[in-house]
Amino acid sequence: MNEFEKVGVSFVKDLRRIVGERAVIYEDREALEAYSSDESGGVYYSHLPEVVVKPENAKQISEIVKLAGDARVPITPRGAGSGLAGGAVPIYGGVVISFERMNKILEIDEENLVAVSEPGVVTNDLCKKVAERNLYYAGYPMSVETSFIGGNVATNAGGSKVIKYGNTVHHILGVEAVLPSGETVRFGGKRRKDSSGYDFVRLLAGSEGTLALFTKIFVNLIPLPGKTVDLLVPFKSTEDAVRNVAVAIKEGGVLPTAVEFIDKLSVKLGEKYNNVVLPFSDTAEAYLIVQFEGKSREELEKIYVNAGKALISHGAMNVFVADNRTNSDKIWKVRRNWLEGIKAFDPYVPTGDVVVPTSEIPKIIDFIKILSKESGVKIPVAGHAADGNLHPAPMKPEDMNPAAWKDYSEEILDKIALKAAELGGAVSGEHGIGFIKKRVLAETKPAQVSIMRSLKRVFDPNGILNPGKLFDL
Ligand SMILES: Cc1cc2nc3c(=O)[nH]c(=O)nc-3n(C[C@H](O)[C@H](O)[C@H](O)COP(=O)(O)OP(=O)(O)OC[C@H]3O[C@@H](n4cnc5c(N)ncnc54)[C@H](O)[C@@H]3O)c2cc1C
């Protein structure tokens, strides 16, 4: 039951006083609609906010939060809206706080190897800026060109390089955050160690806007890695491909930066969408893309020769090597644009995001194949195989109406998510729970959800911050 108050005229007047007339959207349906959904599927999962506010600093956010707390109006934080779990969808209306104007990189501290960023910086802008100083932010997701660093922290985003570098939380040294009380608190900072009490940075990363609003992010930097080489490896069966994930990880002699999986259906759709043809695409059932980093061409050559030989001896049809930018872009294009490629042919496609221990990838792939056959639904799959994170994307059968498809596709994705958890994995590897995966989270982690609820009450006793996300009210 909705226990919140509606946004009234005097509330909006106060918002305008705090941030200025032009930073508030109210009673403009078309403008509000842009803040009603994310990339999880606006067709199904959208809800109009009553008002959108675009603050510029922590002080303004603190005032907005106090105002909303007093008025019992729910707040939904929004980064770039590239989320795939509905986290930024204002399901109870209320205020959307958009971080789009907090888009400054405040500092690149080369001595401490830390960047301090506002939350609304597009992650790729941060990557480019630090690269100018030969530094590297290794935590970025595949949506690096669209998502914000604040959204990445709030979802604890992953990506293709987790096997070598870890996901977002491993690169975040601290955050400044406004709490639902309006208090601004810094957790962590430029230091790399901190054993003084609970690790709040780890708790807040992945909290999906339910505990605090990030206003500054302290990002760990490392020296820019050397050269890279990419291998495109076709296999005649998906079984062969997934069995070779372990080979790719172990046999090059160094840890790869990425081992990505993409199946035939995904490749076929991707070829059409990107207007490219991958070698062996008529006969290969699946591909791995393996990336290595090394200091010199000679070192890289040794690595890819070792890895290539091992992959061929374990059943690879061939190994295509890309050691320059142009060829590498060709190899990655279909994988990078995987979701867009499928959406071009099916606008109703939802994206699953399960994770399993890498040894269980064959079992989850088998499960998806059987489910696809039984349900009569095509389910292309791609994913970050090196860390066991797979994205099944069920496609709407042409003759099924969109309303029925919503329920059917959710049922399919829930079954896959529950199987992943049964195999020792989890119902989300990197996209988060939002409101779309609450059911399966509750089913697979009941004790943990109960603790999450208790923590939520400590941070947000009035329950105004992103209500209905992660778990029901
Ligand atoms: C084509 C495509 C590829 C993708 N690839 C990946 C991938 O490789 N890895 C991956 O992990 N994800 C991926 N995603 C999903 C998405 O990009 C990530 O979840 C991303 O981290 C979301 O960032 P955002 O800025 O868009 O956040 P939003 O979608 O705007 O918000 C996400 C969540 O964060 C909260 N939030 C946002 N900003 C703040 C803040 N400042 N303070 C507190 N809470 C906040 C919101 O309330 C919401 O719960 C992909 C999405 C697309 C469309």
C-alpha cells in the first residue's frame, strides 16, 4: 500500500527555491516522461515521477532530502538511466533527483592515484581524462559511454574485466553521501586501507539508492596497462566454448583481462545489426573473445601463442588474433552492441543477469537451452564468462501479445535466476535488483534480505529513499 504523500504546489515552490526555477520539472508530461523509465524496458517498467529536480551540490541535496522527509514524499535517485533492473524508475511517483548537473571531475590526484568525481560524470569521460595522465580506472562497465560513475557505484557495476581487476567496488576508495536525515557524511576517502570499524563503502556500493545519495566518489587509479591483444575463438558447440573458459583463463600463462561468451543466435543478430560478418559464423555455435594485456608485443605474442595452442587442442575451430585497434574493434563490435543488436529485432526483449561459479557455466547454459526448447522461446545468451556472469535475453515469439509476454518472459528469467542461485550463484551479477528482481532475491536470500531491511531502517527510518527497490515496502 502506498503510504506516501503526493507532491503539492508548495513543495514544488520550495524545490525551486533550493535549486532554481530551471532545475525543476513539474506539470510537463513530456519532460517528466524522460525520467519515468530506464533501459530495463520502458514498454513495461515505467512510472511517471511527479517532479524532477536537478541539484548541483550536496548542500542542495541535503535540503531536498529534508524537505521530502518532512513531507513524506518518496525520492528516487537517477544517474544516466542506463540501468537494467528498474532501479531509477520512480515506482511511487514523488521526486526524482537527477545527478546530471553534478558532472565535474573535481580532482585527479596523481600522487595518491585517486580521482575525485561528482556522481553525474559519464564513466568514459572519467576514463579518458585520467588516461591523459597515463592513468587507468579499471572498474568500468560495458555501458561506459552512457552510464554515470555514481550509477556504477550504486549498482556495483561489473563488466568484462572483472576476472583481472574486480568490479566497481574494488576501485572505489570512498564516497561522500547525503543520508536520508539530510546529513552529509564521508565514508572512506583517499586512503587505501581502513580497518577502523565497519566497511561502509562496501555496504553502500550496490545499495541502489536505497540508503544514501552519493555526491562525491573517490576513485582508485592505476597506471595505464600496456598493450592488449584480442582473440576471437569460434567453437562448433556451446559445450566446447564454455568448457574452454577455464582453458583461456589458465593456459596463456597470465590472467586474461576478459573472456567473453557469445552464442550463435546473438552473433547472427549482431552481424545484421552491425553490418559485419564474423569468421565461421555459419558453422560455429558459439565464440569466446579472450583479451590479454602485456608490456610489449613480444610478451603478448608469447601469451597468445600459448593460449591459442591450448584452445585449439581443446576443440577451438580456429583462433583469430587482433593486435591492433581496427581489428580489435571488429572483434568486439558484435559483443559490445549485443543488447542493441537484439533490441533492433525485438523491442520487447528483457535482459537477464545471472552469475554462477565458472565451473557451473555448462549447467546453466544447458538449463537455458532446455528451457528455450520447452517454452518455445528463443533465448540468445552472451556474457562475461570469465566471472560466470551470463545474460540470457528471451525474445518474444511473434504471435504472442506484449501483455502476455511480460508475464511469460518474467517467468522464464525467474526460472533461470533461481537455477543460478541453486548452482551456487546469484540472481544478479552486475545489473542489480531494482524492483524487477525482488521476487527472486527474496526467495534466494531470505535471511540476507531481512538484514537489508533492518539496515534500511537504520539509514532511512521514514523509508523515503528509493522505496520498493531491492525488497517490498
Ligand atoms: C547496452 C548496455 C550495456 C550495459 N552493460 C553493463 C555492464 O557491462 N555491466 C554492468 O554492471 N551494467 C551494465 N549495464 C547496466 C547499467 O549501465 C549499469 O547498471 C550502470 O551502472 C547504471 O548506471 P546509471 O548511471 O545509468 O544509473 P541509473 O540507471 O540511473 O541508476 C541505477 C541505480 O543507481 C541509483 N543511483 C544512481 N545514481 C545514484 C547516486 N548518485 N546516489 C545513489 N544512488 C544512485 C539509482 O537510484 C538506481 O537504483 C548496461 C546497460 C546497457 C543499456
